[in-house]
Amino acid sequence: MTTAIATDHDAALRFITCGSVDDGKSTLIGRLLVDSRAVLQDQLASVSRSGEADLALLTDGLSAEREQGITIDVAYRYFATPARKFIIGDAPGHEQYTRNMVTAASSADAAVVLVDATKLKWREPGLELLPQTRRHTLLCNLLRVPAIVFAVNKLDAVEDPRVAFDHIRAALETFTEAAGVHARAIVPISALKGHNVVDGKPGWCGYHGLSLLALLEQLDVTPAETTEAFAFPVQWVEKFSSSADTSRGRRVFWGRVATGHVQQGQPVTVLPSGQTAIVAQVLDHARQPGEVHARHSAGIILDREVDVSRGDWLLAPGAFEPSREVSATVAWLDDEPLVAGRTYFALHGHRWVKTRVKRIVHKLDVNTLAEQDADHLEPNGIGHVELALQEPLATLPYARSRALGALVLVDTATHKTAGAVLVR
């Protein structure tokens, strides 16, 4: 089951830019900021060299990024147009930093995948896309980013922009059809010159559609998972609160509602203890009593004292079947290969559970999209694995719930993020 996309242009659209190294992601964001007048003159002057602004420096803030000329960490920028507000995540293109891109994509409403025309054999009708373009597109699709937009960049730097765009667009359409990816649009742009980024350039490269910014203004935010049963990960336990009835020693359990909604009088079950209680009071983020829906913070007071700690879940009774076995798609982010038998910490909500990799079912070839038998997953690989959990978790398939279907694997020795897990 897939939740319908809500039409909500009042909320800020969170989107990321991704693709291969040096495809122009940081320059594109700089162009969006400058042409939408979200950059002050002194900021623009600080990134100017020889009288010309280096737009990439508006987002590449780390000293290592400026020295190497690459994006390493995800840089977030905020800007607004008369139509709506935006939160941009500039994701790194280097294969080594794929984990940072996955982190940004997991909460994105849209992804702009850049394709550098100058790196491709654009004169050939059946040209090959870069592996990182394919990998980032597949990851965005796996992470259920609702809208994927391709921006074919640097067309101003090729001899025949129209032929280049036609061939690259055909290659993207062939790839997305084979991969089962729905692309919202394929737009020809020049981040450096500004063509079709904020202001349209009708007819350029044979394209008569919207500019990239106009297209983004029409996209919808990811809807809250309000149709699923109630699930609530406890983040913090407040022992005493002036806004709650503490005469009977009640505590307030704070967190963000993952799915469904919570209201006074609602029965809940505690995971992992299995105890049950009734919701005596619900507080919103401003400590005002009332009903709270998914993606909003809540403080929950129960009608009796129940052993609840950070990491526990409050669930709708009977709505979930907690399990110690998980079949999942994993995007492997560690520098060491993933092999069967290894033990990791799994994070689900705020709950940590020890996890053993039972079996690697197959890995995905990002070039051919074929599933291959495998006994390990190399760094940045994508595959299907089976996990054995030390304690049961209440999960849903990721295709049904981004909130309940996602886990993070963490190395028990180094505490580094090792993998992004999507429940099948």
C-alpha cells in the first residue's frame, strides 16, 4: 500500500541535489540562491574571484571542500520564493561519501539528479550513464523519495546542445523504465549560465517545459503516514511536569508520532514489555492538550505507572506483529564489506537492538540492474539480506511506511554508520 501524495504547498519542500562528482550540484544551488535573490551582496562578493562569482563556494563551507573542490558533507540551505519555501540539501557526489547522500535522501521530498553532459559520449544515441548517476537514482528510488527530477547540466559547454540533450534524455528514459523509476521530469540546464534554472529559456535544446525552480514550486511534500496504526517511539521520559497531573506520580513520554494519531482515552501497548495502558492526556509541542498526528511531537501521559524508557515504543494494540526476523534491502555504507555472520547494532526509532546478518540473498548490479548471487556486499553496494534480531521489533515494509520500515546498522566496535536498511 502506498500513501497518496498530499497537496500542500504551504509547507517547505525539502529536496536534495545528487549525482556524480563535479556534475555541478553546488553550482546549481548557488545559482538558485543568487537568481532567487536569497544571497546578500556581501556574501556574493566573498565568493567572487577575478570579478566572477564561484557559486559552488556558497554551499561548500568546509575547508577541505574548498581545498579539494568537492562536496564532502551535506550542506543545507534555506530560501523562499513568492510561491513557497525550500530546504536544499547539497549531497556529495563522491562514491566515498555515499552514506551522507543516503542520510539526506531519507528525509527528502524530492531529488534533483544532475547529469553532466560533458562527461558522456553525447554524440552516441545509446550512450552509457555514469555509475554514480545510476546509483544515486536507485538509492533515491529505494528510499521512496516521492519526486525524482533529472537536470542535464553543462549543455552550454557542448557543440550541439540539442543533440546532446536528446541522446541523454533517451538514455535516462531507458534506464528509468528498466529500473522501475518514475522520473517527474528531465530538464536541460546550465547552472553556470543560469539557463532554465530560475528563469526559463523556451525552446533551448528543444525543451518547452518549466524551468527547474518552477517545477520544484509545483511539487508536493511527503504526506504524513496518518492512515497507518498508531506508533510512537519514546525519545525522552520527563519525570515531573508542571503541565501534567503529577499527584499520582505520572510521567510524560515525549517523542514524535511516527504513524497514525494519538488522543485521550486511546489504549496502547508498550514494546518490548507488552504491558498495556490507556492514554490519560496528550500534550502537543507547546504543551497544550489535544490530539496529535503523525510527524508531530507529542507528550503522552498514561493512566497508570508503566515501565517505559527511552527507546521503547507505544503501539496500537494488535496492530503490529513484532518479529526477530527481518528481510531487507540494504545500502551498504561501511568501508569494510558486509559478510554473513557479522553482528551490528540496529537502530529503529530510538531503540538499539543487536543484530546478526544471517544471509546475503543477492546483490544488485547498478549497471545492468541484475540481481546476482553474492556472499558479501562491497562498500556502496545494494543488496537483499536477512537479519536476525536479538529482540523483536515492530516493523512495516518500507514501501508502506518510511517511519517504521527503516533501520540503521552501526558497527559495534567503531560506532560508524554501516548500512541503511529498508524492510522488504
